[in-house]
Amino acid sequence: MYHYILFDLDGTLTDSKEGIFNCLRYAFEKMGERTPDDAELTKFIGPPLQDSFMEYCGYSLEKAQRAVGIFRERYVPIGKFENAATPGLPELCRRLKERGYVMALSSSKPEDMCQQICAHFGYDQSLSVIAGSPPVGETSKAEVIRETFRRLGIGEAEKASVLMVGDRKFDVLGAKECGIDCVGVEFFGYAAPGELMEAGAVAVVHSVQELEEFILSH
């Protein structure tokens, strides 16, 4: 049975589309670049931002780092709160905590922002650990999961009882690299059709109720 539940942030605990889109548009405009359409912008929700600028826009590392810096000019004071908790998830986290589950956040977003967002929506009351990337640079999902393991004292013997919950293939692949299961969530449709199962998710759920049923039955 699962005992440790690790959550992704954007697209999982929260619907962060509005803030991310607004800050991406701000960054592209300030850099004098063409702003991609919404379908392209959606790809930025989930993976490390620097990697997204390089992969989807063809930016060099230096240019991608500059774009991330401009993005954060707006995201830090404004964009991170243009966001909403996934309906029903704060309540689910409280119920799981009452049942004895140990929960944590494992996000590629900078850790200080993760802490502020989780506190804003009340998730911090349910999470034993909030792990994210350092202030400068970005960390892969696998690296964040390993850091979460370290803080929770999870070793090889406990891995079978750990479940990652995320909405993109990056969550699934990071979990697989660390030797744990991942359930994919399709609350907002940010993953491409079939993306989560193709990456190796043990299941895909479409509602908070389905997620709760999956966790309690495993």
C-alpha cells in the first residue's frame, strides 16, 4: 500500500494556466519575440521553464536563462497568485493526512515560490515537505524527488510505498527514474492525449474523486 504521496504543483495541486500564460506573454513581448499561440504556451505548464524555452522556442541556454529572468519579473509579484487550487484537492489532502498518509510537494518550480503558493492555498498544513528548485537554475523532476526522499528519510525499502501524482510526462519519467509509481491526473488537460500512459503512468485519473479512490484502494 502507498504511504507517501508526492504531489506536483502546476496542473496538479493548482490550475496555474492564467499566471503562466500572462507571464510568458510578458516575457516574449519584452524580448521582442513572437508570442506563441495558446496551444504552444500550454506546453510550458509542467516542465522546467528554461528547458521549455530551449525546446519549444529554439533558444540558446543564455537566451533561455534571460527569458526565465524576465518571466519571473512578473511571476514573482503577480503571476504566482493568478492561480487557483484544484477544486476539492485541499480537502482531499486534509482527509489523507487524517488517515495517516505522509504527503509532500515535489516541484521543479523554485522552492520559495512553492512555499508561498502552498501557504496561500492552505496546502502547507497537509504537506510534511515542500521541495522545489534552488533560486537560481532549475532542477529536474528526478532530482527534486530524490531531495524529497532525503528530507522524508525514504530509502530503498520504502520506495514501494511511495506514489507520485502529476499531470505531465515529466512527473511520470522522473518517478520511474527514482523507482516509484506515478499516477497521472488529467484535471485540466495540459498533457497531450495519451502522454501520461505512454510515459508509463500506473493509472490516469480525471477527477479528484477518482484520485482519492485510486490512493485508498492501493
